[in-house]
Amino acid sequence: MKGEVKISIRNNKVTYEFTLKRNITIVRGKSGTGKTTLYKLVSDYMKDNKGSGVKIIMSSGDSCIALNDTDFDNQIKKTKNSVIFIDEGFNGFKNPESVNDFIRRIKKTDNYYVIFSRESFDKIPSSVEEIYELKTNKSKHTLKKFYEINKNHRLNVNISKKDNFVLLIIEDSKSGKQFFKEYYKESSIKVESSNGNSNIIGMINENEKSSMMVVVDGASFSPYIDKVHKICKYNKNLNICLPESFEWMILKSGVLKGKQIDEALNNTSKIIDITKYFSWEKFFTYFLEDITKDKKLTKYDKKKITAYYLNEENMKKIASVIGL
């Protein structure tokens, strides 16, 4: 599938209307909020079609599928260009080994997946922007973003704090680390890399007494966002910044120009091939490297950032994307 998919699922009692923007969408919420009802509507429609009393309208895609435990492997293999709903308690999420196996199965598919979760869902890397809860108005259900993120891509937990930090922790261990070390080389701010999202929480805890800015790839940070959000509530020295990725920051900054870049930024879901790029983070890295590969001055290398991006003016433009 490609592009945003508008979906309406209803019967004579309830209506669900929402838009899917990426291949993985997580819907959180406690028991009784309507997640299981939505899953059951899709399941009923699969069994009895129009006889179920359920009506499903999609702006694109072939069908909506309710994944079941007994035949999920075969369902995934047979299903193409569709939206697959996964209820909480799915056996494929019981342990890390089964989750890794499930990810391997869906990575090369062209389906969108909607995963229901009662509490935090720390299994599959996905965008923090695509974590939702159900919002109900009488019999109509829509999706509301679970985490509030402000214009500078900061996680907003209603704590009044300024960007006065002495330690910058970044997830990126390559070009992003090189960039920020150069950007802050004349300041007293210390820049450290966590060498991956999975080490972020440990580094935050190790430096809990320091004023920190933590910059992570929001496109794949969902497994850790709940724990980080809880830390932010009591640690007023902590700010979390969630741009899509470092490469997205470069593309967004305007240091490179062109219709191709504008299209990639404004219509990512229409362009990205989800059978190749499981997350937008990976796509933006490939895209930036590809459009600059034949350009000596602006060629981008993830392993070693080139001088063009370390020009003082360009660094300011790139850092300003996240308000630094």
C-alpha cells in the first residue's frame, strides 16, 4: 500500500472513522474503550460480508483483515495491499523471539498493520507520531494522538522547562554525532551518542542529575517512548526531541533544494516503498544518499558527514529544524 488510507467501519450501533498514514499504527487504551469492538467488526465482516451488518469503506487498498492466532502465517502470506488489524493478546507478541519472527514475516509485505494494545506497546519499532487512543463522541469513534509533540518536535508533558542543557544525548552514532559535536564544539555542551535507541533510557538514568536534551529518531522510537515519557514527568532537567531522523532534518532545513525533496517531505507515505523500508527513518537515509550521490559538494555519507553540512550557516539551518 502507499499513501494515506481513510477508513470507515460501521454497523447500526457504532462507527469508526480514521486515517492511516504509515505501515504500523498502534492504538492504545484500557479495556472498554472500543478496541475489541473494532476488531470484532472487521472479523464479522470477513466471515459474513454484507450479512454481518458491517460496512467497510476504504479510500484505497483491497480489504481489511482481522488477524487470528490459528492461521496468522497463512493470512499474512495471502494478504496483499490491505489493512491488517491485530487484537491485543495476539500470540505473536508473547515473547521477544516470537515478536522478532513476526517482524520478519511482515517486513517484506505491502500491508498496513493496526495493532491494538491495552497499555504501552514496546514490541515493534514504529513512529511515535502513529500511536493513538480512541476518542468517542456518542457512537462515533475516531483516533487521537496519544503523545503530544510541539512544533520543535519536543515531547510535551506539560512541564515548564527551557532548552538550558549541558548534555546532548543523540541516538545517531555516525553522521548525526559528528554534526552535533561540530555544532557545539565552541560551547560547554557535551555531546554523547547512545549508539542506538535501546540505550537511551540507560544513559538518561546515568545522567539524571544533568540538564539533558535527548534527540532520537521519532520514526522508530515507539518501543521506548512510554518509559521516557514517565521519566520526563518527574525529571524537569530532561527534554526529549523526536524528529523523524537526522537525515530528515537535513532535508527539512533547506540546505538542499528541489521539487524531489519537497515531494519526499510532503508526500512521504505516497512515495515510500514499505516492502523496502520498514520505517521512514531508513527511507530518508536512502533518499538523501541517493539524490546527492553524484554531487561532489553536497554528497551525503551516513558514515562520515561531508564539509558542506558542517558549514556554519548550514549547521544553523539544520539545527533550527528542532529549535536548537
